[in-house]
Amino acid sequence: MEGVDTGRRPPDYVLLGAVMALVGIGAVMVFSSSFYSAQTVQQDPFFYLRREVAWIGLGVASMLAALAVEPHRWARALPWLFPAGVGLLLIVLRPIPGIVDPINGATRWIDLGPFLLQPSEFAKPLVVLFAANFLARKSHRLRHLTEVTLPLTAVVAFVAFLIYKQPNFSTAALIAATAGLMLFVAEVPLTHLALLAAGGLPALYYLAFAHGYRARRLSAAWWDPLRDAQGASFQVAQALYGIGSGGWLGVGLGSGKQKLGWLPYEFTDMIFAVIAEELGFVGALTVLLLFAVVFWRGLRIAAEAPDRFTQLVAFGLTSMLALQTILNIAVVTASLPPTGIPLPFITYGGSSMIANMGMVGILLAISRLPPRSAQAGGLAAGAAFTPPPGAGGQPAPPLRPRDAGTAGSRGPLPPRGYAPPARPESGPSRAGRRSAARRSSRWEPRASRPE
């Protein structure tokens, strides 16, 4: 309808531009880092590039689909979305010939023919949506440990445990850390968070070293990555060799040596080492700055979100992407023990690209809502499922005759020059009346009655 202001804004084009720049850099670097392996294994140097372009197309479609969905609809879809995600995680717990086949000793993927579906990638945004929905509904009960903190922690721990059993420790830890940050931002009492940390850190330590290969990674590949460069720390050592040889401007796009059979997972988890080798410090810094722009815009969207649900969703998705980026780069640079986690928007892979671009689409959809500063009443705790007028694509309802003065008033504006009648002088205050009553109740000797 012409002339109607729906209250919606254009999406955050700065966020969109930064993400698409990272996707473009990722496509170029996937080809640069994979053509040798593609030629050697697949006899086609463009094999992985064609698949990556297909994943990017599906990712853009996922982003546009999420952008078209009003953000509050995700909360209404959770009763069937979340169980479906948990069901996919249960499917990959055990190998199923032809459907769930182990790859490198892990059962993380469902074979759909031309596409390997990784349920844990889609579990990440689902956990964020579930936690945001739960915390928004319980915003008036945040101080109750048994009603908010413990139930949410139990659900997140269950999902993280299913992912850990694949095994996929890094993604499980990523989901747990993101949920913890969301609890903190939702203003759950610090005593609750301290209690979770007291019980969670020992469990995290045990799970991290429950398998012997993780202990070997910690001792050999983290404390001294060059001590056993031909053994347990071979992957990290080769990554460091590539980063060190890049210098300021790199050896040139396509001219890196580590991808020629030396660096494992050169176009997946370790692709940042190839970027640093071929594009140098300047190229690596450019990638980091683009990620910083993505995180800055995501946090700004969260700060301007119109209600508690969308605010927590935006913060949780941004935190998920930020923690995943930090973890990947920390592993590549030997700042953390080696673990397998992709670099968002850059690493080769279908499930990761589709899930991450869908998360960006949700952020863009939230950025279109009227900012919180424009909402009367600010961040309403009970507004988790009620979009503000005009936020869902519908115009704001017309004012009723009794509200014709100002929105939210109790009647029309008084005529010009109107002065309210003077209030009558008030009598004694309640405290004064009580004091007078106490004085009158005291015993005093009666005067004798006259004869």
C-alpha cells in the first residue's frame, strides 16, 4: 500500500559486503590450495572449485531465504526444528553402511549422494535460537537457578555431548561456550555462571584428554610444535613453515609450496596457512579485518534489536562466528592444540557454507527491524514473540479516536490554554494520623464529673 511506512529498514549492507568479500576470497583460495590435490586425486584441477561454487550458490540461497523470514517466526518453528536437528545428531552416532560411513575415524556426515550433510553445522544456529527463545520467555525468572540456568544448561550439554561422541570435541566446546556467553549477556546471576564453571571446567578437562591422541596433540603439537615436526605435530609445523615463508606480501597467489603435499587439510581446516603463505601478512591482515567488520556489525545489530529474543539471537550468532574464527586461526598458528574446525566463509565445505550463510541471513533480517531506540518502552522482556508494529511487514494499526492525541496517551490532548484545577489541600499524612491516634489512646486521668 502506497504511503504506508512499514517500519522496516534496508538490510545491513556493510555486513553483507564484508561477508561476500570473505566468500570471494575463500573461493579463490580454495582453488589455489586445492588444484594440486584435485589434479593428483581426481585428475581434474577444477574439481573442488566447481563444488565450492555450488556450495556458495546454495549458501547464498540459504542467506536469502533466511533474510525473507521474519525473525520471530524462527521461535514459532522451534518446536519442530530443534527436535529435527537433534534427530540428525542421533543418526550419526553409529555407522550405517551407505548412509553414515566413518571418515578419518569420525561419523559426522550423512551421505546424501552428491552431498555430505554434517548435522553439527546446523545444530549451531539451532542451539542459539533455542537458547534465545528460552531466555526471552524466562527473562522475569533469571534469578531462579532451577527454572532457567540448569534446564538450559542441560539441553545444551545434551546437544554438545551428541556432537562430542562423533567425535567432534571442537564444535561441542564451541556450542557450550556460545551458550555461556548468551547466559552472561542475558544477565543471569554471576553466582549461577560460577557454579556452571566450577562443574563444567573439570568435565571439559576430562573430555579433552579422555582420548590419548588429544593428550599427544597437547604435549607435542602445542607446547613445542617443532619438537616432533615429523610426528604428532607435523600438521602444525607445516602450517607454521607456510606462515613464516609468506613474509609481508607473500610468495604470490598460486605459488605456495606447502599445499604441494606437505600441509594436510590445506583447503579445509588449514587454509589460513595457505593465505598467509601466498598473500603474506598484508593478505592475512585483510582477511582478519573483514572478519572484524562482520563481528562489529553483528554486535551492532544485536545492540539495536527491538526485543530480547532478536537481541539474543543476533548476539549468539555473532559470538558463534567469532569464536569459530578465533579457534581456527589459533589452531593454525599453534596458539591452541590442533582440532578440526572450519574457517567461516572461506574453508571448503557445503554444510559449513550453507549454515554460516543462513546465520548471516538471520542477522540481516534482524537488521531490517526498527531499532530498539525507536521502540516505545525499550527492550521488553515479554516481547519475544510479538514483533513491534510494522516489523512483520504489516503497517502499524491506526490510532483509535481516544488515542488521537499521542501514541500511548489516555485520551485526546487538552485544548490550548487549559489549566488543571487546583488540587485541594491535603490533610494530615498517614504517619501524622497514626501519631495522633497513638496520642489519643494514651491513658490520662479523667476530670471529676461536676456534681
